[in-house]
Amino acid sequence: MSEQKQAVCVLGGGSFGTTLANLMATNGISVTLWLRDEAVARQMNEERENRRYLPGFKLDPSLRITTGIQAALGSADIIFLAIPSGAFRSVLQQIGGSLAGKAVVSTTKGIEQPGFLMMSEIVEQEAPAARVAVLSGPNLAKEMAAGALTATVVASADEQLCRKVQAVLGSRTLRVYASQDRYGVELGGALKNVYAIISGMAAAMGVGENTKSMLITRALAEMTRFAVHMGANPMTFLGLAGVGDLIVTCTSPMSRNYQVGHALGKGQTLEESVAQLGQVAEGVNTLRVLKQKSEEEGVYMPLVTGLHAIIFEQRTLEDVIARLMSGEQKDDVEFAAFSQLGRRETGQ
């Protein structure tokens, strides 16, 4: 119960940061939400609503909203980072010294180049004395804000830190499960955004349910293949941060990356699709980074290669699917644990 009394700061006033902050405030946690824009902060304080990113959802009266970052951090025991990946390092560079000894939980799903760095690795570089975790899962902000039953994953090798996050974030509508595979959980959260763009395109073009299922399933195989090559635990991708997040991001019109893909499938340009969204779609940037890294590492990723060709090389989705269908027919599930199970069951 003592952990429940800890103060929390959420950095980032987008849809997910606002949702997290409001959920915890509603559950009696002392929460401060920080954002850069003074005009937006003033509007949110006066109207108790984030009109741009979370319209229609009232903010709890106890939620404090500020643009004073040092004051917000000073009293907080746990810091949630909900900052777009493009601004992530610059914010950390400003506050790294203030995070010593604090629990820092990244919710941002992106990859930084050069270096192919996860957001938590940037935290370690800029705030080396912080205790670091990541949060990821099938977590559409608007559904969470509306009280839909949701589950997420907090990942860190620091088990006590995971328990601290579970204590402040878990509620009657949100289950928080723990994982020690921080890298796998974070990588899964970044990679699935790429495949959501493909799924949105496919839906806009009216492909059949069989095709949609094939794309999502092969996306899971592809992202798992890459993640395991990079050192992640393959079992992570059978959980909420893997297949769970992939399913919701690839099927829901509320997914930002799905929306971008849907607009592309309707014939809009990439620039028009992103402008129409009005928010950051991390999958576009991740696609560039992932295409380069997969080629450097020699990992076979036909969907990534195909999507890159569609967006940046003016190829069509039909061509990408045709190439996928003409590729070598290999094993469905590639990992040894499942191969061993199959041999035991068949007596081989």
C-alpha cells in the first residue's frame, strides 16, 4: 500500500500520455502531466479536456497539468515518458540529471538512428543513474480512456521496479503484466507499427479476410524472426507485447499507423496521409530504419522490403503480395522449441 502513495509524473501530453495520467489520477495516484505548449496546458487546465488529442474525455480534477518540467519531476518517484521518438533524446538531455534514482518508464514506440537504439537505451545514455523500464501492449488510448478492459506489459530486469509500476498503474480496468525481456517488449512495440501500415492499405483496397489473416500472421513471423536475431526472447512475441499489440494495431481504425496505411490504400500520397492524421505515425520512420537494419543483418523480411518499395519506390500492394506468394515456401513456425514439440507429437 505504501507504493500506491508514490507521486507520478507523465511527460508528454499526447493521447497516450494524457490517458495514462488521467487513469492514475482517477485511481487516487498523485499525478502531474507535463507538456511543452503553454496555451494547450492552459486550455486543459481550464476546460479539463485535451481537445486536440483526446476530445470528449473529461480529466480528473486532481490531475495537475504544467509546463514546468523541473517542478513536475522534483516530487515524482516514477516518471512515464510519452514523448514522440523524434523529440525523445532532446527532452532527456534536458532532464537526465534530475532522473537519478528515479523509476523511468518509456512508453514511446520508436527506434533511433544511427545506432538502432530503443528508447530505453537512450534513457540509459542520458540518465545513467535512473532505473529503467518500458511499457507496451495492445493499448489504444481512446479505449483505455473510455474504461475498456485493457492489459499491458511492463518490462525490466528490475523486478522491484516492475512491481512499483504495477502498483500505480493497475486498476479495475487495466491489468499490468510483468516481463524481464525489456528489449523484446520494446522492439515488438516498435516493429508492429510497420505492419499496421500494410494492414491499413490492404483493408482500404478491399482484400479478403484470408489475405488479411495471412498478412498479420506472416508479419508476426517476420518481426519475431528479426527480434530473435537481435537477441529477444521468441516467447515474448506470443504475449501482449507481441501478437496482442500486433492484432489491435493491424485491425483497428483507431490505430494511427493503420490510418496512414488506409489513406495510402485509397490513393493518397505519404505526405497527404500523414498530414490528414495530424499526429505522429511512428511506423513510417521505423520502416526506414528497419529496412536498413534487416539488410545489414541479413534477416529475410519480405513485408518490410515490400512496404518500403510501395512508399518510397512507387510499387503497388498487389505486386508486394504477388512477390510474397511467389517466395520460397518454408516452415510456418521457425523456432526450435516448436519444432521439438512437433517431433514429440509425431513420434519423430
